[in-house]
Amino acid sequence: MSAFLIPLEFLLNNTSSNYDIIKAMMPGGSVIGCPKISTLNLLNYQEKDSRNIYTGSFGYIKTNGDMRFNIIIRSLLNYKNISEISVASGVILGSESKKEYAENYIKAKSLLDIFKS
Amino acid sequence: MIYLIDHEDSFTFNLAHLLGGFDDIFVSNYYNIDKAKIAKAKTVVFSPGPGEPKDYPATTKIYHQFRGKKKIIGICLGFQHILYAEGGKIIQQNKIFHGYQSIISVLPTSKVFKNIKQLSVGRYHSLKLQEPFHSNTLNITMRCKTTKAAMALEDHTNNVFGFQFHPDSFLTKNGKLLIQKILSA
């Protein structure tokens, strides 16, 4: 498996705040598909469970305005002694359902391994 | 000034960025069209978007209001919208193209892209124009090399242009040049 990092550079207009940037970018297109508003409506109808923090974002804003945020995947949520792992597949027209389903086990493996003694 | 109507698409601002390289650009949501501003615009652009043209009646109204009075450009859904407003039928295509690059042919009917024979373009659409389609002023000027689906239109009488593919996509080679050519046509 390989990943591509594509650096993006852009100029902000003077009125954009950190909040505006986060609001414009979230939720990430890679975890909901596009066109965003239309796919969000479809997903809200289709997904029975809440995603909780999964595919949300975690990060920090420094006092000078610099910020760094991720998309939460491959993460473990511990709450009241219960650990929660979420994995999912992005499905496109060419996807094969069985293969996509099987891939979820690969995605969850490293987190599940923590619980093996 | 270019007025871009956003049919709530994730590509709209890529398109706005591309158009903004040539003229002042104003983007508004489909549900929030600024009537005073659009009346002042030199060019009106219909963005891509989910669904089909009949889901956006306000865009059809704007098309009929400004056809022949301003330059009108439609991209993807916007392209289908122009054809729909001209009496064309928009139907499901057998092979659906979402995020595919394909080769399209430029037809002799094109006045804007006379010196180009074919293009590599990025496509994101489930629907297409049902043909035969007849218009006295509007010509289909590009077609998919394999499926023959309509890929571009030019109406030099009414100053209307459109692409079914996405010139704003990284899958389209020289997308900026394609936009520049129809803006200056």
C-alpha cells in the first residue's frame, strides 16, 4: 500500500479565521465522498450508528494562529473502560463488496493486536 | 464580473479558482442567488452538482432570462442544464463515469477549438443528453470517443458554451486553457 502526500499552498483572504478554514474543510471529502452536502444527506440516512469521533478531527491551534489537524481513522477511543475501534471503507462504483469488507480487517488489525495477549 | 451559481458541489470552488484567474468572480449558493449582482455580471456560470437539471428550476429561469444577453457557461450538471432548458432530455447513461479520465473528440462543429482534434478529460457524471437532439443555434462540439456521449456545446448566436467534463479537475489536461478559450470566445 502506498500513500501520496500532496502539499497544497493557498492564499487566504483577510477575513478568513481559523474557524472558517476548519468549517470549510470538515468533514473531509475522503470520509464522506462528494458532492459533500448531497452525500452527507445520503449517509445520515444510511448509517445506523453514530461515527462518534471516527472520521472527525483532532488537532491544536497555537496562539500565533498556526494549526494542525488530522482526520481521525485507525484510532482507539477509550471511554468508561470500553474501547471502541471504528473502521470503514469508502465505496466507489468499481468497488467489490466482499473485498471492501475484508479490507476492514486489515485496517483494524494493528489496533486489534493490542488486545491480544 | 463572472457570477458562478453553486449547485452545492464539491468542485465549485476549484472552478471558481480557475475562472478567477481571468476576471472578478462572485460565487453564490443556488438557494441564495443575488439578483442585483447577477444582473450586473458579464458572464453567468452554472456549476456542477448532484441530481439532475429539473431539481434546479431557478437555474432554468436564469438561463431563459439571460440567454442571448450575457455569456452563459455550464459545467457538468450546468452543461446538462443548458441542454435541458433548450428542450433536451437528460437520461441515465449505461456506463457511469465518476472520476474517470477519457479521450474525447473535438468535432468540426466547434469554432472555439478548431485546431484541437482530441482531449484527455476528467468526467464525473451518471447522466447524459438523449439524442437525437436538435437546435437551430446550438451545436454539440465534442463527443466521448467510445460512447459518443455529448461532451461540449457551443451556441455562437446566443453566446452559450458548456462542458460535460470538468476543466477544473486534475484529470483534465490543459483545463485552464479550455476555460480561457470559452471566456474569450
